[in-house]
Amino acid sequence: MLIQLKNKDTLCFDDFIFQCTIGKKGISSKKKEGDFYTPKGVFSIDKLYYRSDRLKKPKTKITIKKIKKNMGWCDDPKSKKYNSLIKIDKETKHEKMYRKDHKYDLIVVIDYNLKKPIPYKGSAIFIHLTKNYKPTAGCIALKKKDLLILLKIINTKTKIKIN
């Protein structure tokens, strides 16, 4: 079970073809924090986070967690919590998971630099939502209807190939 990023605007899984967008600078095997590249490689899918105040619980076989107001994703390479979900505090640099816009109403975490993260190698690599297919900071973004379809057909063994 392999999700494939065919090019900068096409994501495929089995017979499904989805329009998407990726990092502003394209794909790189030398991903660094804040460089606007989407990392190249084959990665596992970690889990799904969603906004239960905006969506009903999606149908999927991967682990699901509700996004709460105090959740963030640490993007501070100097922190021991680098590239992980955190409870927001004033000291730790992070991305808010509970956003005013709708980009993070659904977030699939890509297992890039998650286990024993290497500082400055890149963090917060997700599949998230887009309304307009504008390039991302390094994530892959899909329309909500497409991501909901993808979630129904993937499972815990699904991998994503970005090349």
C-alpha cells in the first residue's frame, strides 16, 4: 500500500488520483528546517489529527486524535521536544495545531524525522488541507474531499513515496 507523489501536483493511491500541492521550493533529499522543501523518500504514515468542532470523526483505519486548543507541534531544533506534539507553553517554539484557518482541520503526520529527530533536519511534515493549492512550507496539501477519501482507503501499513 503506497501513496505516491507523482509530481508536484499529483498524489496517487491505487486507482485514485488527487490534485495536491507541495513545498514552495519542490522536493529535496537534503531537507532542512524552514527551507520550504518537501522531503524526498519513503515514509510511514503516523496518525491523523482532526478538529472535532469543525468535522465529524473521519472514517479511517489509522490512529485518530482530536486537536485541542493547547496543542502545538515543536519546530524548535534546540528543544528536546523537536518535531513532536506538545502542550503549548511560552518557552517552546511551535506551530499551533488549533488554527483559525482550516488548513489543520485534518492533519496526517508523515513519519519524517519523528523517531530520534535530528535537529535542523525538518519538522511538522504533514498532509493537510488546502483551499487554493498554494505551495506549502514543506507539507503536502489536498482539498478536504480528497483527503477524506484518502483516509478511507489507507491503513496503518500504508507508506508514502515522495520523489
